[in-house]
Amino acid sequence: MVEKKGNLRELMTAMLRVGIVGYGGGPATMTLFRYEAVTRYQWLDDSEFAEILALANTLPGPMATKMAAYFGFRIGGWLGALLGVLAHILPSTLLVVLFFGMINHYRSYHAVRLMIAAVNPVISVLLGMLAYDFTRKSIQSLRWPAAFLGVLAALGCLLWLRIPDAVVVLAFLAFGALIGQTGKLSRWMDKSGSAKGGKDV
């Protein structure tokens, strides 16, 4: 597991960068959070980032601010959480206040509508890349059959049964924990059996 403490300067720089570059809401910024936390500063690894992202999905409120608060608290405690959230939300807040009047005035222009529409494919690609990385790591951990059944089960719960996404995430977290405990129990039983066999010999 990769773990690097980091400092408040790195935290504020990273959250400020995500706040400035991020476009499209919480889910669309997760690839930026992952790049800063996992790739650039190595505060944690991919598996832990996936766990934190899943937990953030189950809690109320905007996902991006929850992630900023978590990274801030991890690095600098309560002060870090406050600074992380402020560094993340200040750029977009100031931009909204500054440019809302201008956007409201020019949004009926055809060129402006095309500019906004042109960004949507980029967001789709970013989300697709994040989903691909998580799927690849799930396949490595669970193997093809279990990962494929998990995808089908999640789609069924979300699209057809209309179960709230927080409930689905919690159910899959519990399922993963159960698999982990079952694996630990199996390994413990194998070791115990081997030890007894060795004593009998």
C-alpha cells in the first residue's frame, strides 16, 4: 500500500488545481482527484482511492467536497480538511460570481452553446477511463467470472430495480468484506491443517 504523508502546501495546490480545471460536477472530477492523490503526490494507492470513492458515494452532499475534506484530514487533520475544502471550492465559487452575469447574457448565442456541448465528450471519456481502471483492478482481484457477475448485478440493481446507489454501494462493500473474511478464514484453516499434519508426522 502506497502511503505518503504530504504537506498542506501540496494539499492546497492539488485541491486548487482540481477546483480550477475540474468541469462537469463531482463524478467528472474524480479522475483529477485520482491523478493528484495517487499519481502525482502518492498519498494513497488505487485500491484505497476506490474504497474512499465508494464510501463518498454513500454519504450525502457533493462528492468532490467530501474527497477534498478526506484528503485534507488525512494530511493535516481538521485544519487540513478546512483548507482542502476551501482551496477546492473557492475557484469555482469566484468564477460563478464573476461570470454568471456574462454567461446568462450570452448563453443564447449559438457559439456558446456549441462550446459547452463540445466539453461533454471529454467528460464522458474521463469517466470511461476511470471506470476502465477500476474494472481492470476488479478483474485482477476477483477474476473474470466474479467481476462480470458483479457488473451485471450492479446494473440490474441500479437500472432495473431502481435501488438507490448508496444502498448498492454499501451492499457491495459488505459483499467484498465478506469475501475478504472468507478468504482469510480459508487460509487460516489451510495453515491450521498443515500445522496439525506436520505435528502428526
